[in-house]
Amino acid sequence: MRWWIVLPALRISGGPIEALRLGEDICSRGGDVAVLSMWHSLQEVPTALAVQRLSTWIPRVSRAPLQLPMLMLRFRQWLASSANGSGDRFLFTHYSTLPLATLVPRTQRYFFVQGLEWKFIANAAASAVLRRWVLRSYRNGTTIAANAYLTAELRRAGIDVSLQMPVWADPAFGQVESTNRDIDYAMVLRSGSVKRLDLYLAFIDAAFAAGRRVVVISPEDAIVDQIREKVAVSLLRPSLQEMRAVYARSRLFVHLSDHEGFGLPPLEAMGAGCVPLCRDSGGVRAFMSEPELRELLLPVELNLAEIYSAGCSLLAEEERLQRLSRLSRKVYETGLTTTRLARAATLQHLQQLA
């Protein structure tokens, strides 16, 4: 029996990276795993897993509705011509992969949920339509959630979450010591309405005007070009080691998304003792549940001036900041152990399906 990880594309982003990690974990336990990619990203996540592609098209939101029928036809032909046995399992990872799920038996459909994807849609009517369709899809297969927050939200929506495969930051983020935190704010910027690039740019303007030192990480050239002159450090698609080093130099990590299924960057920063200051985007609650950290979850209704003021106030409380830094490390380290045990239990369950 083979597991197929079905991805929109192998682009450098948290969702594909965690799906590939799950596949690699299954492989490490003797499982047979391969990747099926619908589109082709110009900058792809490296993986040791075998990859097959349904197209070489570059993903574009505007073209996707026209390309999906052809991709479904190619998937149907691929199913008919490949050596897939009836026992193969397909792990669908994104709402754009769900049309393909209708072409395999319900017993072979698995959904790895890393976010409430309808919340990434700015238009309320479109979001409601997407929500109904996504939830209907989940009801016709086996759902695996990436954390307790998602499990609770899905069950509240009437979805039977069968398994939980918790996500956590890479252990390497904790393997660094800070001797001089000379950066005030660290942040990761991406485009997309839910990522709130507008808030980040306004925050950077305010910090620049006040003489604060900011480090920005982004996978997007245009964003780095836009902010380069206003920040102390800008990193375009940095290595893990480079991110770890700047987090060890940073006092606060600022996270301003409207919604995240998890929100990995703040947790990665916490591993290096960088204190998270986050709008309450949902998933961050999974690692900011300690009472003192919950105080750093800002209501999404706050405006930019209020958010920036909260950051300034925290920077002014050096003793509290150091205490929160130690707590951040402790939460990160504790989570490494509990997540490893939980993932092992879920992987054992998945092995039993072979």
C-alpha cells in the first residue's frame, strides 16, 4: 500500500512543508510514500520523496478554474494507467486538491487539515460557499487535524476528526544562545489579504520613524525590495540557520495575520527566546496557552496604533521581557517532547492501515 501526498504545488510554504514532513515520517517507519503535484512551482521545497506531476503549469489563481477540469481528467487517466492498487491512500492537503478527492473511493480519501481555509478568503459570500464545500468534502473521508485548535473548530462544525498530527517547530530553533538582542522586532511577511501585509508595512513605517531596529523575513522578492531601506536586516528565503540566528538577536516577534491554522514562525522564534506578540489569528493559541503568553494575544479588532503601542510597552518592561523570553523557550522545549509522542502515536495508527 502506498500513500500519495496530493499537493497543489511544492511551493515554499508551511502547508506543503508540513505535508512533506508527514510523508517523510511515514517513510522513516517503513511506509511507501510519493507526492502527486497538480501544478509546478518555480521555487520548490526540496524533498527526498518521489514526485509525479499532473502538469507543468505555474499556479495562478485566475487560471485555476479553467485548469481544474483538465487536471481532474489527467488525474482520472493517471489513476487508470498507473500501478495503484485498491489499497493505496491519498492524502489531500489543500482545498484546490479536493476536486481530485471525488475520483477516489471514500475509504481511500484522507484530508490533512492545517487551516480553516475558507477564512483565507476575504469575500464573505465566497468564504461561506467555500466553507460549505470544504466541510462536505471532509465528511466523505478521514480527517487528520494539525493541532488541538483545528480539531476543536472542525468538531464544532460537525466534522469527525479521526486523528491529530500535531505540528511543532524544528528542534534546531532552540539550539542557539543569545548574547545580544540588538533587534527590536522580527517578522515574516507574505502577500495575501489574510496575511495583512498592509498592517506589517504600517508597523514597519512606525518602527522606522521611531528608530527601532526591525528584521524582515520573506519568500517574496517584491516584498523584500519594498522594505529593504526601512529595516536593519532583510532576508529573502533564508536558511533555517539564518532565521535561527536573527531570532536569537530579536526581542519581539510580531505576527499580524487575520487567520492562521497554526502560525509556525512565532513558535520558531520562541525556540530562540524571542517573545511572540500576536494578533489572535486562531492557531497561535496552540502554543500561547500559558496565562502570561495569552496576555500577548491581541484582539484582531485593535488598530495599528494600538498594536504598535502594545509592542512599545512590552519593550519598555525589560524584566518582564526576560521572564517571557525564558517562558517562551520552556513552552517550545516542552512542546517538542509532547508533539513527538503524539505524532508517534498517530504514525503508528497510520502504519496499521498498511
